Amino acid sequence: MSYSDINTATIPIKSSVDVIIARRKAMNMAAEMGFPKPEATKIAVVVSELTRNIVIYTDGGSVVLTAYGGSNKQFEIVARDNGPGIKDVDRILSGGYSTSKGLGKGVSGSKNIMDIFEIHSIIGKGTTIKTSKKMR
Amino acid sequence: METTAVQKLENLLLVSVPQDMTDEDVILLRRQVLQKIRQHGSRWVLLDFALVDICDSFFGRFIYSMAEMVKLMGAKVIISGLQDAVVETLIDLGLTLPHIPAVLDLDDALALARSTDATSFGAMASIRENVVWDTPEAKLLANRSEV
């Protein structure tokens, strides 16, 4: 894969306006690399869910969006924050968890939409969610 | 957003939901709708999503809570204009909107509100020919006409 096949954007997440900027950027990048509209929409919604969690539960963070071209096209989202961390990752992933405004559903739903979904969380340090979706 | 998103049409409130709303905008819009129901004595709130191309779980809950609040004020919500990609995404996310009638476009939304109004006022004969969709109201009308 050559360098020119990779398109990446880093967006700081602090307020709900950043959520809109990030998901709109994701929608455009995914559509540009050839994802059909429903798939680009799903990617944008996952970005919306993950970045909103950063706004609601933490003091801020960032999201890195990467479009991988070449023969194995895929879209990767890495959402990072320095928030309180997630106590029960398994419960969040199963959707039976909602600590503030019913967002457990957003994470479990996002996992259903994406192909790979990994949560790395350390209590008191922060959370990183790395997820990707392949183009079929 | 502001007031242009919510317009009064007889006993209806027509809400053209804007494309990119922050969470704060969403809550403001909901308050605005509740105020307008009070102000105009509206019976129906038509939430038109024709402009919306990204609808996440927060938004889904907003629709649901708006419908519940509107109900407590004696009015009803109808959803119209959900785009194909939005519908696919909502279901894949695991979000459904039970008990909220959804129709294809504003024409159907208006027709549904009108027919339900007519049914509740007992003026069934005048709308019988115009009922073309498959709703409990329509079935009720059809059954009654056979008696």
C-alpha cells in the first residue's frame, strides 16, 4: 500500500459542534473512497456516537479518521479521551449499560455496524476505541 | 434553526428537522415544539426528516421523548421523510420507534392526520374514498363500510 492510498484526518473533540464536524468529515471521506451511501452513513453515525461519548463523559479528546485505499479498502476510526475510563467494558458492548444519557445503546449498536471494534480503557486514565469497517 | 423549522398549518405543526443539529439544538427544537403546541392548540406534530442524513441514537431518543411529551399535551407525532440510508442505519444500530406512525412523505403525513381527525369526528363517509394506506384506521373504516 503506498502512502498516497491513505487519507487521514485528526479532529479535536471538545463540544457538540465538534461531533457534527467529525461525523460530517467521516461521511465525506467514506463516500469519497467509494463506500455506498448507506455504509458511509453508518460510519458517520458511529463517529457521532463515539465522539458524543467523549463530549458527555470526559473533558475532551480526539478522533482520528483514516481511509485506507488500495486492494483492501477500509475505514478506521480511533476515538481517544483522558476521561474516567469504563468500568465494565463487556457490559457496554452488550448494550445493557447506560450511565448518563442512555448511550450504552450507541456503543453496542456501533459494534454491530463495524467489522472490528476494540475498547482499551484504564480507570482514571482514559479510553481509546479503535474500530474499522471494510469495503465489500 | 430558529422559528423557520416549526410552522403552523391549521391544527398541525410542521417541523422541518434541520440537517446538522447539535445536541443543544435538538433540545431547543423540542422545547420550541411544545411551546407552539400550547400557543396554537395544535393536534398534530409532523416531524419531517427529508433534510436529515445522519440520525444516531441520541436523535432516536429525541424523537421518542418528543413523541411522549407531545402526547401529554393531547397531540400526536407523525414522522415523515426518513431517507433510505437513515432507515438502514437506525435499524442496524438497534433503534426502533415503536408506536410512532411513520409515513413516506408530507402528503401521506397530512392525509393520515386528516383521516384520523375525520374518524374521531365521525365524518367517515367523506374520506372513505381517499383512504389508500394500510393503517388500523383505514382497516376500521373499510370494515365499517361493509356493515
